[in-house]
Amino acid sequence: MRVLAEDDVLSLIDLESLLPDLEAAFVSDYRGEVERPDRPHFPVGAGLDGREEPAGTGLTMSAYVHGAPYLATKLATVHPENPERGLPTVRSQLALTDAGTGEPLAFMNAAGVTNARTGGIGGLAAKHLANGGTVGVLGAGVQARWQTRAIEAARGTDDVRVYSPSDSREACAADLREEGVDARAVDSPREAVTGADVVVTATTSTEPVFPADALGDGTLVVAVGSYSAELRELSAAVFERADRVFADVPEEVAGIGDLRDTGLAAADLTPLGAVFAGETGRGSPREVVVVESVGTAVLDAAAGEYVYDAAIEADAGVDVPL
């Protein structure tokens, strides 16, 4: 079994070459050519050290794309108290298994896999639905960087404006500039959004992060931060402006905080895979389009396969008998 640490995984990921694999996985999912069981999540840590409340949440995400040589299972945990311990809030690992024999093939740190495939959603959305390369980014964390990198890889950017309530916006913009992206920090959400062709929200907010009236005609909004009923990045007014709403997993997106007070149900959301399959898209350049993402194990499987194949070719990681 090949074991890949975080640095191994990151060294093997090239977004430009990964994006076509993610796009193909989206299309397979849309066409029903995948196995994607429900994603269980459960409290963990209750009873440890005498505590009555759980310490965190465990999640399991599995998927198989028909015809693929491997199946993937991602194991993840979310521990909100970890930053106080100097540890990441989210931890994840990805197990890759031979689909024909059940042989265990790889076990890898999944942080890079998750970040790359989530960023790829914004990149592919921009490739197919954006009118231009002016990007407003709300949020300045890891995913804000990956979303911007993926948009740059998918279609290129002209001007990236980054806003966060903290000084982290300066660091985020500086990091992106070092990677060749024309990025700058701005002082308000309105400044980030006004005149943008693409607006990305990548935050952990529980309240809307920008005013809906700042959106211009033709804007694409990519929202990746609201993955539960408690988190919210977009106001109902954004959806009132929107002509079309796409979702990576409509049945799960229907329950997140962004759709609160909108009246939208899963049946009102168009699968994003339909765009990549060429069956739908923009009606006109003036339409405001929203893409909502909660993440899908199908993309973990595609990204995990990409990393494993690259690791074998580069002889990266360590082989361990199991």
C-alpha cells in the first residue's frame, strides 16, 4: 500500500491537468454512472476525560465512478476546539482500493485532495459560466486561495480583489501574487463584488457576506462555504437576483443555510454536471448565475485516482505492507 503524506500529495497536484478529470467525474455523476452512498456524520468524543458533550464530528464519504480502476473512501473529522490546541479543525484521510480485487492500494493525507477538488468546482464553473476574469473573493483562508488558483488555471484572471474582515486579506493577496495572480486586498465586501465577473464566497460565516445590490448583470456567484443549515454566505436577495441556480449535489444543497428564506427546493436547483455535459448553461451574458457547492465524494474519488497515478509515476510516497 502506498502511503502519501500531505507534502507528497501537494507536490503531485497540478490544477490545470486535474480539472478535466474533475469535469469528467461531474458528468458521470450527472448521468448516474457512479455509486455515491449517503454521507454519514456522527458525534465523537463524548465520555472522553469526563466530558458530556461530543468533542467533534466524524464523517465518512465513499464513491465509485463506473469504469474507474479504484474506489475511494474519505474519513474526516471536525473538531472546533482544535485551534486552541494548535491543531487543524478539519482532518481527513483518503483510502484508495482496487475496484476489481478489493486490494488496498493507497492511504493519503486528504487535505490537499479536498482543497484541490473543491477549488476545481469554482474553476470549472468559471470556465463554463463566467463572462470575464475580474474576480471578487470573500474570505482569505485556504479555500479562497484554491478557488482563485483553480479559476486562474481554468480560464485565467485579470483582476482579483480579496476581502476578509481581518488582515488575512493582505496575506492572501500577497500569496496569490507570488503565484503570478494579479490580486489585491480591498477594504469592503462591496468593493470586492462591484464590477466582478465572478464572486467567490469561501468563508465560515453564519450571516450573508456581501450586499446583493452590489452584483452587476452577468455575474457568476460561486458559494462554497455554506455546507450546513447553520452556515450562510448568501442572502435571499442574491437568489432573487439570480436567473439560474446550479448545485453540485441538489438534494444536499437544498438544506444549507444559504437557501434559508428562498423557497427553493432540490427540484428548483439544476445539477452542475448538466452544464459540463453541455445540456444547459447561461441563457444570456446578462444573467446572474449562482453555483452552490457542498462537496461530493465523487470528486474525492477522481482527485484521489489522479494523485495515486501521479505518485506511481513519480515514485512518491512510501510502500507499506498491510
